[in-house]
Amino acid sequence: MKQLVALILCLAAAAASADPVDQVLDVHVLPGFARLADETALLANAADAGCEERDPDLRAALNGALRAWAGVSHLRFGPTEAENRAFALAFWPDSRGMTPKALAGLIAAEDPVVQEAEGFAQVSVAARGLYALEFLLYDEGQAGNDPYHCALIRAIVRDSAGLARAMAADWHDRYAALMRAPGPDSPYRSRDEAMQELFKALGTGLQITADLRLGRPLGSFARPRPNRAEAWRAGLSLLLVIEALHSQRQLALLLAEEDAGLKARLTDAFDRALGDAAALDDPALAGVATPAGRFRVEALQQRVNEIRQVVAQELGPKLGVSAGFNALDGD
């Protein structure tokens, strides 16, 4: 019994003293991409079982895949960006309305490219991935359950599952080890550079949440844009904000692990934002079209920006890193 207690204490001490980069990889990054691979595999299974556009099981599986993506969408480096995987899996925002046009072109021509995985991987990213599937499953203008629609849905989910599987495998088999061992054979020359990459990912995620997930539907007071919200057709816009905030909260607290006071301030800031989000009761963020609804979404956006301030002004200096350029710069 004493030996068991000693072992437990030893493991607890080792966990407490684990390197922050290792902690983030083991607790946040690798499980997040494993979940994405699992959820897109379930999505592919659902499409194999039934590919009718209004199928509740298929829609539920897409819900799970989108939530999993929201949990890792801030990790826009390494395996996520390799071979254009992130754009192909999650082409959003679609500021030019390219997805409906790309899908309409395939459908009108009944393009046989949907029959071959390698061929489909070469079509426009606007016709691939989770948001293309959301359009097919929820847009009121999509008609019928004809064989070509079914083949297109199955091509998209097969492709999406392959992209997620490749990301997860690349992280597990190669890239995590490169982050753990900075040096001449790694993209990172030092532990600080690896830490900066993770800190930058946190800032990127919070920026996506504030400026894109909330900012795009807000538009301007004179011209709100509810139909620019993420996955608004599926009514998942607010849920994806909440999913992203939970994931970003986990990353922030892992990075702040050695400072109890900073962890408490970050916890309070995230809890305020998540509390406001939970009370919003506006699944598609359609309320931005009304003054009262807009005020509530703006208040949530301000909560997220308050988190960004704590991260930039306290967490960055504590870690000795800065945000630098991120994946959204220049967009």
C-alpha cells in the first residue's frame, strides 16, 4: 500500500513539473486532433448508412465534426496547414460565396470526380469539407436525394475524414516530437520558440472567435450580417463559439500553469464570456438583426476581447513570448 501511495505521489509530482509544451501537446493538441479524426470517421460512417440531405443522423454527425473542428481551429500551424488541409476541411469564412457556386457546378455537370478520392482531392476547396457539407444538408435550395447528391455527400465526407486522419497522424507520428525536441532538425530552434507557437495559436483562436465568429454576423449597426455567421444554416453558430472558448480556455490555463494568480484571472475572464454565451439563447446569432440582440452579441464579443487583453498583457510577458504574426495576418 505504501508503495502504491508513493507511486501516485511520484506521478503527481511528475505531472506537476511537466514541461508546458509537453503538457499542451499531451492534454490539448493530440487529444483534440484525435477527436477530430474520430468525429469525421463517424460522419463518414453516417453517410455510408444513409446520405439523404435531411437525415437526422447525418446532420448530428456533422454537428459533432464541426464541434471537434472548433476545438482545434486555432492550431493553424504544422500538420493543420500542410498540404492545404485546413482550407480543404474548413473553408470558412467564404466571403465571396464560392461554396454554393462550386457545388452547383459539380451538381449541374454531374461531375464524375466524386467517384475517385484522388480526383476529388483536386477540386476547389470551396466544394470540399465540413462547410460545403453543411450547405448541402441545410440549404433550402438543395433538392432531392438523387444518386449524384448522394455520391457528392459521400465524396465530401470521405475526403474530410481523410484530411482529419492525416492531421491527427502527422501530429502523433511526427510533429509533436519536433516540438518536444527543438534544434537543427526541428522547425523550432528552442523551447521558447515552441512555446511562442502555442501562445500565438491561443491569440489566433481568440481573434477568430471575436473578429470572425462574432464580428462577421455583427457587420455594422446599419447593416448587420446574420447570414455570415459560422454554420448558421445548421443553427450551430453560438455552439461553435462556446466550443472554441472551452478549448481556448484549456490552452490558456495550461500555458499559465505555473502562476496561480494568472490562472485565476484567466479562469474568471473565460467564465464571464462562457456565462454570457450560455445566456444568449440565439443559436444562429440571428439576433444581431435587432438592436437588443446586437447589444448582447457585442457584449459577448467584448468579453472575448477582455480575455485577449489578459493574454496579451499578462500571459505573454509571463511566458517571455509575444504573439508575433499569426495565420490571420494579411487576410
